[in-house]
Amino acid sequence: MILHLYNTLTRDISPFKPITPGKVGIYLCGATVQAPPHIGHIRSGINFDILRRWLITSGYEVTFIRNVTDIDDKILHNAIHEEMPWWALAQKYERVFTAAYAELNLLPPTYEPRATGHITQMIELISLLVERGKAYPVANGDVYLDVRALDSYLTLSGQKLDDLQSSADGEESIKKNPQDFALWKSAKPGEPSWPTPWGDGRPGWHIECSAMAQAYLGEKFDIHAGGLDLIFPHHENEIAQSNGAGYPFAQRWLHNAWVTTSGEKMSKSLGNTLRIYELLKRVRGIELRWYLGSAHYRSMLEYSPEALDESAVNFRRVESFLKRAANQLGKIPSSHIAEEFAHAMNDDLAVPAALAVISELVKEGNSALAAKDSKNLEVKSAQVRGALAVLGCDPWDDTWAKSDAALEEVVSGLVKSLLEEREVARARKDFESADRIRDRITELGLTLEDTPDGPRWSR
RNA sequence: GGUGGGAUGGCCGAGAGGCGAGGCUCAGGACUGCACAUCCUGCUACACGGGUUCAAAUCCCGUUCCCACCUCCA
């Protein structure tokens, strides 16, 4: 089975065929850097990081663009609130996002363009739209896209132009149609601006993605991804801008669903944001990533602390299997992709089904471990590790492994001497002393188990 | 009003006409000095009412409830 993916445009699952064989271009709408990330932002990043890793594992050469929108209304607003220049605020939060992405082992994008670095491309695109009669400047210096001049509009969200609730924005008088949206906004006092043929101003919300996608992926590319809420208006308007300029634009659209709490979407206005760094106090990064990646990307993920804890327990079972396998094999297992796992991933990235495959492999692997069947153990552990790598949760990945290797060695030595003492006690059937030593070790947060090969400890 | 997505066992969470996904919890068993870990067994669910079918969680009709989008949004 070859990779099948959903397409919001056609609302069905179909075989994925890249424009250029062996190569894939993906544009993911990244952050508007106006505030720290919450787990919803990161879930989106993780979902499409898994897509990217799976494509790479499948042999594709992937160009992955994730933009940074570093100029927009909210950034200007928050900059006043936080009493700093808008560009300082944008950079501050861009760094927080970058750190969070790195902490959760997202591969860095091939290129990560900023909106403010592509004003030239935006102006070129807007000029072309005006030339082609798809956009019009107005007296105050704004430039609007004329949605009724397009060959088609709202193909992605499946709505009808006349059914849209038109916003009461008071500016309607200067627009041809209430649904026309701003490509360019004229300069206001105290706000940043760039010179254009229509006067000084700054970009509208959607134009940056049309301009940057084209700059890095060309006029036609394979996949455009982002959150569900971007379907309308953001992606709809990107299509409008790029098609209006005569470019085919994205061939396939993928949208990830929400992280919700108590059945509701995480949103700033509701004030129930869950910040990454709060959750990292509760579980390790690799466990948070496992959790956020565990639901199907098009399904809502209902957040609760209990669900997060349960998921972490589930991950530790897999992880501890791999660690014990490495111990018995005397080396870290290599990575290999199991056929059933590939089948699940090829079915529109069916991660939940893939997790079921991992569970089975772990079960079989554990049995091989008990039976000292090294050959089988090697196969199963390689397949488990290969699966985890695709999910970005390989325990030996540098992101997670770097932490405290040096300290680990010291602790290991100390625990070892304690265990030797305990073995002496056990040998003379002094279980009271043996249990006392075990309790001490357990109290320190380590897990201890006696195996036929002697005691083993782990964190 | 328009558009889209949901409701699955104690809990989480897949599936989309027949063959009990998987995990967590709990109970029992094997192993163990005990415990942990591991393995085995058990806990037969699909919002409600009709219909189609040899067969429905899955298809059709209707109903209830929930959520999202309709120019701030991952």
C-alpha cells in the first residue's frame, strides 16, 4: 500500500502522488509570534513533523517550510501592552516557539521564512493581482482583493459567498464587496510601514503565506498544512490570492484538529491555554510528545492531566522494553520499520493503529526477552525503535539523550554498590535488610526489579 | 441562517456492513523470598427511535445532545 492522505479540498482520502517523483514540498502555517505557545500550537507542529518523518522514512526528499508571521495586528497590540517595540516582541516569542519546538524534538524546517523578510515578494504579488483586475487599491492606500472577480472562491471550506455572515467592520463603504479582504493596509501613525506603489503600509494577514510558499516551493506545490481554523479565512484567502495571480498553488490540504479541554477548543479568549512549560513540569518532553502525537491528526485530542499521565505510563512501558532489550543485546537496537506499522502510517497517518502495532511488538519483544530469544528480540526491538523514531520519540535521539549522561554514570556506580550489599543480604536470606535497601532506592525515585540475571534499576 | 466534525466499555481511544484495535484501571493466574517488571486469563461497548440486510457500532430516515468555522485563531 502506498501512502494515502486526506485532502480537505476534496474531503476524501486518496493516494499521494508528488508533483516531482521522489520529492515533496510542504508548507505549514507556523506561528504568529504574539504570545508563548500552548499545546495546540505544538500539536500541529508534531502532527506534521510525523508526516515529514514518515515521508523521509518512505524515501522522499522533503522540503519543509514553516513560516513565522512576525507582523500582524495582535503583535502590534501586544507590543504596546508589553511596552516594547513590535519587532522585539515578535523576536521574543519566536525564540520561545523555537525552544519549545526543539524541546519536543521537531525537526527544524528546511527553511523558516519570516513575513517581514518577504515584503518585496508580497508587493510583487499584490501588483500582479491589481494588474490582473483581481485586486484594487482604494483612496486611503489600502489594497483589497476583489472576491467577486475570482474564477472561484471558497472551494476549500465549501461555503457560498452569499451565505457568509458579513462582518460589521464599518469599512464596508470603501470596499466593493463586504467579503473583500485586505492585501495591504495603509500606514497608521506609530505603526511600522513599508513603501509601496499605493503608499506606505503593512501587509494584510494572508498575503505573507502566498508570497513565501511561492518563493520557496514554487507556483505549484504538493502539500499545504495547518490548523483546522485556518481553513477559513486564512487558507481560503491564500488560494484566492495565488489562484488570482494565476498560480495553481497547493495540490493537497491537510488540517489538524484541536486540543480541547472540557470539550472546548483551547483559545486565548477562553483563557484556558495550556502552556508547554507548565506541562513539562509534569512529564518529560518525550512523554508530552508521545501524548500530543498519539491521537489521529484529524481527531480532537481531549486534554486532561489524567489522560496525559496515562499516556506517559504507556510510553514508559515501551521505553523500558527498549532499554531492557538494549541491556540484554549488549547494544542499542538499530531501527527497522515493521510492515504493519507502515501499513497503518500509509493509511492517512493512522497513528492510533500504529500504536496498537507497537503494543503488540512490545508484548512479543518482552516474551522474547524472557525466553532469551536474542534473534527475535533483535527484530522486535529494532521495529519498536524504528516506529518510535517516526513518531519522534526515539529514546536515543540526541534531543532526549543529551541531558545527564555524566551524572547517570555516577548514580549508576552508587546504586550498584547498594545493590551488591542487598544481594549479600538476600543470599543469607536476610530479607528485612534487603527490603530496607530496596525501599531506600525506591524512595529516591528509582525503580528496582530482580531478574534471573540479577537486580536491575531504572529511572 | 450557512458549512463541517462528533457521541464507542470503569476511563482513554481506534474502526466504518460479518472476523472482540490498542492502552489505562480493576480482578484472577504464572514467575518471584516478597515486591516491581513481564506474560496469560477475565471485564463482550458503540447517544436514542425506526428501517434496509442472512448479518448494522458501521448503510438509510428521524430525534436528542455536544463542538468548531462563517474575516483574531494551530
